[in-house]
Amino acid sequence: VRVMRLRDGDGDGDDGDGDGWTAETPFAPFAAWVHDVRGIADDDGARGRAMAIGLSDNAVELWRRDAEGDGWTRAERVECESRCLLYTLALSASETWAGMTVAAGTIFNDVQLWCVRDGAVRVKCVGHEGSLMRVRFGEDGDVVYSSSDDRTARVWDVPENAMDSNTCVSVRPSAVLAGHVARVWDCVRIDGERPVYATAGEDCTVRVWDANNARGTETLEQGVTRRPQCELAVLRGHRGRGIWRVCKLKAFNGDVVLASAGADGYVCVWDARNKATPALKVKTHDTDVNVMSWNRVANCMLATGADDGGLRIWDLRMFSPSETKFVANFQFHRAPVTSVEWSRFDSAMLATALSMSDVAKRAPPSELYAVCLLYTSPS
């Protein structure tokens, strides 16, 4: 894990090559993949001094900045009672460590929800017929949704008060979104009165769904049957081996649009009113764009991570196919970037992670560890 600081005094970050950023002493090596990182409030409510790190061994660690401010110390580690390998993990949007919930996508094709206060599994979301590729929490934590190589995305309603119970309950999906003809890499909830979701797949399409019209479906076959009623749009604009990530962007006038990142190195921005072609298509990297995250606090900022280890920050006000100019470009990663996420509460905090297997292929034995990055963005 690394923490990055802005070195130049003006804070404009316009040097563009990352030279204005300095790295603090790296964290000690982790023995598992880093799936998610969240900046959280410290015990006294201060931000920027504590973070939660979710790992592929189904454990979450709490790290605090040292009093001197020049290092980090692990304060706590909580292991889930279900000791299994995870393909994906998401930490809830809790501002505190005590209130944090974990959604763990296991190798057994289910999603387990557990609390860091005791590590006990309270809810098991069952029904997927293949490996989980992505799991996310809804904004209020009452919904979990996931994507899988069974060619579906599924929505799960978390039973009321389930996380406060002393027993574990199994739940079936409340909706199955089936229409992709290959693996579904990502899914995201779109703001609005209706539960509308977008999915991105290996078939190079982004698909938009009305989950209300899919309610009651629990299997792939039922999802396929209900597809004509719930599939709102099929967006095509990428080429190659698939679309790795999709995220929502909120325009300056409040409208919500979609952005997708693909193996062709492009980021496409979509206007739902014109489904034929992307409203904007920009070449952001020379290799696969694996991950992408929109800064919901400073809503003009977008981060992308690529197969060549590159991490770039973009200002959407200057996002143009005719002049591709990033705000910052970092090339210190030695393996493909597999996760990137802006903090939900701090506009100046971002986390990235790499695949441990990729690091193992490229780094000497003394450097085998999954990497996560936290840094402060230009103000």
C-alpha cells in the first residue's frame, strides 16, 4: 500500500506527468489481494487518518496514520467466520469502522454479507451459476447487486434488520438481468426513481435495465424470458475483447449519463437519448482500460487504470477526442491496475489495487505483494 502526497506548493497538479507527487514509505506487504479500500472517519471524527482495507482472504483490516504523520499502523484485523477465497469484495459506504458491512463474492458463487464488528455472516445471497466478477452495495445498503460469468447480473434485497440479527439467512435474487451473450464484468445502479441498472460485458455491449420489470425472476431462464420487458437499451461503441467497467457520471446540470471503459483503450460517454453511438469517445490508454471511477464529490474528475499499470486522472471539462489531455499520469505500478475507487466522502482520496498474480509474474520474489494506492488529488 502506498500513500501519495502532492509535492508542488500551488496544488494545481497541471504538470501532467505525476512528478509533483511523492510517495510515503510503503505499507508492509499483504499476503492477499487487495479488493477494496475505504477512507473512514477516525474515532474523533477526523478524516484522512484511517482506512479500511478489504482482502481476498475474506478479512478486513483497519489502518491508522501514526501520530507523527509519516506512517501507518494496523490497528485491527477482522476475519470473516467463513474462511474462503474471494473473487470480489465491496466495503459499504459507512463513515465509521464499527458500522461497516462487507459484501464478499466467494468462490462458491454466493455473496456473503458480514459485519466487521464480529465477522459473522448474516446474509447469504444465493443463485448465481458462475464465478462472481463484481459486487456492489446500493447507496443505502439495503440492496446488493452483482455480475457473473453466468452471463447475468442479479439484484438482492437485504432483509430489514438482517445485519443486526444473530442468525444467518439465505436470500434468492429479487431480479435477474439476462441478455448478455458472454460474461458480465460490471454492473452499476443509475440514479432515479426507478431501479435502473447498467451492465458491461465481454460481448462489447453496455445494457440498461429496468429492474422493476425483472422482479420475481430467480434463474437465468426466467431472466431471459423477461428480457423484452426489462432491457431498455443496448449500447455499442467498443471493439475487441469486451468492456471491463461501467460507471455513472452526473453532469453539471444534474443529468446522469453513463461511461464505459473497454479493452480497446477507449472510454465512451453515453447519452441515453441517442443509443446508436457514444456521445463522446476518447482514447485514454494504449492498452486495456480495466477500471474507472467517477469522483462523486468533485464531479468533474474521472480516474482510469490500465493493463500497462498506468493510472490517469481526467478533468471531464477538458475530456475531448480531439485533444486528449490528462490531469495526471502515474506509471509506478508494475502490473495491470485491477481496481480504482474514489472516496465517497473525501474528494481528495483515491485507492487503486493490482492483481497479486500479475505482480508475481513481473516482480522479483522479494516484491510479491498486492498493491493499493491512496493519494491526494489536486484541489
